[in-house]
Amino acid sequence: MSKDVNDGFDYPKKNRRKIKRTIFQIVFLVLFTAIAINAAFYLSHYQPLDSLLYNSNDGFVAISYLGVDRTQKATLIDNDMLSEQLSALKASGFETISQQDILNYYHKGTPLPKKALYLCFEDGRKDSGMFAQPILEKLNYKATMFTYANKFAIGDLKFLMPKDLMKMEKSSFWELGSNGYRFEYINVFDRFGNFLNILNQDQFHLVAKYMQDDYNHYLMDFIRDKNRIPTENRTQMEQRISWDYEQMRTIYTQQFGKIPQVYMLMHADGLYGNANRLITDANDREIKKTFQLHFNREGKSLNTAGDDLYNLTRLQPQPYWYTNHLLMRLWEDTGGQMAFQHGDETRAKQWEVLNGQAEFVNSKMILTSPPAQPGYLYLKGSEEFQDFKLSASLEGNVVGEQSIYLRCNADRNAFLRVVLKDNELSVEQKTPNTGVQTLFTCNLRELDAQPAQSIPQVALEAGLTEAQLKIKTSESTAEKKQAQEAIVHKKNAAAPTVEDGAEEFVPSLNAGQLGKRAVVIEIKSNTLAILVDGKTAVQGLEFDQSIKKGSLGFEACASERNTKDRVYDAVFENLFVQALPKAPDEEGEMLFDSRLKGFEKAWAMVTNHYDQVVDWFIETF
């Protein structure tokens, strides 16, 4: 009898599979039922702080998250990281305050808690409310949920509706705020100069890869034509902006019987700065007519008594920030003590941190730099390291600097250093008698050897995508016909390639671009070899013979390219270091190994698989 037939009659095996499947389904249903019940009925209530804690006139910090999801997305933090960050804020002594607390502080001089925190979530996403709610309850934190009024009118299911928001407000953990009537882009030009006019968020995301910051937000400019000439006069512009605010006021009044007290205009830092004075004046009148607070600025967290109630600032943590990154930014703004996270204390004790902060989570080592300074740590007991092989996955963002020090002396004035910065790999050396010398450099994009596209090819691709978008969005039959003709023309067109001599298209690096590079380094005598993602970057590279032994160290530093953030997280995962064998038939001594093993490894695999299944279920159904 064949194996398949035997399996068909293997009833115990089938029953075991059914049991496993049933257990998984039960666990899944219990988890999501618990979340749903809690979201629907809110089992806890916010407990106001003791009035005796309101004894400070040092101001408050404001933190505003763009959104929350189960797993990290381009603009959404994952719920586990949100929980870790807010818990660290609580451990650092921060207590949340209400909108009324802020108004009392500015209008009456009423003190605030010593470490007062105004916590916000923007865009009014359903997942933000669902995932943040249990965290707020656990920490007894209050937050403001900001929304766009037009989301109520169109009934977008990704966003909280008025009935949801009223339940949240009733729970006592939430207050309401407004991002305005809508979030739309105007005067949109792609990187090739094509004029796309006005796009909503979803439409913009379809063509985002072809953008290069040549656009504005709906309330922040005159409407312009393809030649950048305004198509409306001052009166028309003011009427358009006033209409937008009036729509917002009407919808909030109809749905809630009131208008939120606090506003966050998109985009941040637009008003009272480089915006056209007429545009600023038109918005300023409507904002002061409608709201009592306005968080106009972003990048700094601290607001003090001397600040303008209509020009307050907030810090927007990015989804790729680790907890110490957020704490470091708050430390930069306030100078106050922070409960920096160290993670696994056993692993942490193996390292000496000389600058910055380090967190050890499972097989990851996250080194966070101080603002505008390098963070540095070294492996204790590595002072005599000589010939070895090192392997690690470097997972800090592409824009930033992650360095590995080889044979570094105690004074750090003699070393060999492998640097990954802004997608470039370099090898540097220093001796006590010389400055830092670059021995080797290469652009990792060239090492990747991906098929190159020419600028004309990408421009043609952009034009095709934008013509398809025009067909979907245009209300003009003539414009749709013109777009259809453009599609036919572009599909039949042939753009010159790089092989034809056209200039290669090189995508711009951006601060939020995630990085992951598998690096293998072998150092022997006075030569070095490096593999990146399995490809040879350099082989037999010679360095100064005086660099004979020394410590193994790691460094993190922000890049000059990221002008908005002077803090950087270098991430080293699955780091292991093995001495080179002294004879061909020997195995080198394991000098260090951070890889998970045994139960830890198995559990990580199970949880990772579970997360993938749940994500698939949510996205599919």
C-alpha cells in the first residue's frame, strides 16, 4: 500500500491535526473577542491625578503618533512598540494631561505635573483606537484622538466614526481633536515635472514613488496651474479656505453637538513660517475663530509658558524609532531623567556602553546615539581579539551610520573600522600617529547589481501610472479620453535604456528607509575580507601591520542627510564572533554568540508564524 493511502487511513494523525487546528482557532477567537469586548464596553475608567501633583510651571511635552497597527507599517507603529514606549514614559515619571489642563496653564497660570505629557493620535484610524485603548487603561493615561471631518461623510471603514468616538470619549481615556476637514495635496508635480494637480491621500500613495517633495497641502497655498500660476485670486482663495473650515464646523456640530477644542493643521510648520502671508492670514482667522489650541509645529516636544497657544509644538515618533530613540529626543528637549531601556540584563552585562544607550532584545542589540554624537559600546573581554570571523545582520535605517570596530585599543586611537553609512560601505584605519584613513569604499547599490532603469524609462512608467490615475479621478470626459490616448501612446513608446547610453535612475534615500544587510567579516593577520548579503565586497584588503589586537566595538551615529533627527538607532542582530582555526582540521573557538537557541529560538519562530497568520487573516478578510 502506498504512503498516500496509509496517510489516508491514519486516523490518529488526522485527529491530531484537527485538535491542533481547533486549538489555534479557539485561541484566535478568544484573543479577538477579548479585544472586541474591551473596545465595545471599556471595562476601566481614567483616574484623574491627585491635585497635589500639579506643582510645576516647567511646561509640558506633546507627543503625537500618526497611527498604530499590529505590525509596523510605513507610517504606523506596531502595538507592542507603542506599549513599550508609553510604559517607558510612565517609568520616566510622565503623566498625561488634558486639553483643559493646557488651557488653564496658559490662561490662568495653573501649574501642571512635573513631567506633564499631552498624548495624541492623528488621523482617527480605527486600529489606533483599538490597540491604544488597553495600553491607556493599563497606564492610566489619557490621549486625544484627532480626526478628519470628511471621513465621517464618506464612511471610510478604516477610520473611526462618530459613534465610535463618542464611546471612546465616554470611556474617559479619550478626548477629541481635529486635523481639519480633509487631507488633500494640491499643486502636485512629480519628479519629472508632470503636473498632477489635486490628489487625495489614496491617489497620492499610488504615485508616491515618483514624487520628490514638489507639492503642497490643500489649505497651504493658492491653487495653481501647470505653469505654477495661481488660478484663483485672493478673494477666491479666502472663500475656498473659509468653506473648508465651515464644512468641518458643520459636520462636527451635527455629529457631536460641539467642535473639538484642539487642532493640528496639515502640514506641520506650514503657518507662521515660510507660507505665503495671505495664506497664513486666511487660516489664522479661521483657526482662532474655531479652536482654543493649535499644534502647528513639529520636531520639538517641549511647550513652555511663553509659547503661543496657537503655535504649539509636538514630537511625532516615527514607526522605526526604538524606545530609547524617543526617550533620547525627550531628553534632548527637556534635560530630564529618562528610564532608558536595557532589555535583557544578562546580555547587557556583557557590554560596556561608553556613549548613548543600548537595549538588548532577543537576538538584537540596539545602540541609540545621543543627539549629534556617536553612540559607542564594546564587548567586555575582547581586548585580546586578533584573527576571527564576525557575522551580523545590520538593520538600522539606510540613512545613518553603523560601524564595527576591529582590534580597537583602549584609547580608540588605533583601530580598523568597517562603516555602513547612507548605503555605502567603507573600511577605515587609524594608528596613534595618523588620522583616520579610508582604505576601501563602495556603494552597496552597485554591489546589489539590480537591473538598472534609465531616467527616461522611469519617467515613461510614471506617465503611464499617472494617466491611469487620471482616468479614475477625472470627471471630465475629454480629460479621460486624453488620458486613454496617452496610455496607448506610452505603451507603444520605447524609452532609451542605460545600455543605450541614457542616464541611470538613482532613487533618493529617505530617512525612513528601512535597512537590512547581512555582513560577514574575516580578519586575519593584516588582511580583511567582507561579504555583504552573500556577495564579496572586498577580499585580501591590507591594513597597517601595527594594528595587531584589540577590542570589538560598535558605533551608531545620525547622518548629515537627516536634518530633522540628530538621533540614530543602529541595530545588530544575530551577532556571532568565532576565532579562526589554527589548523585546517580544527574548529575555532566561539568568542561571542547572540543568536537565539533552543526554546527561545523555537518560541520566536512560533510567534513570528502566528503574527504572519493573523496579519494575513486581517488583510484578507
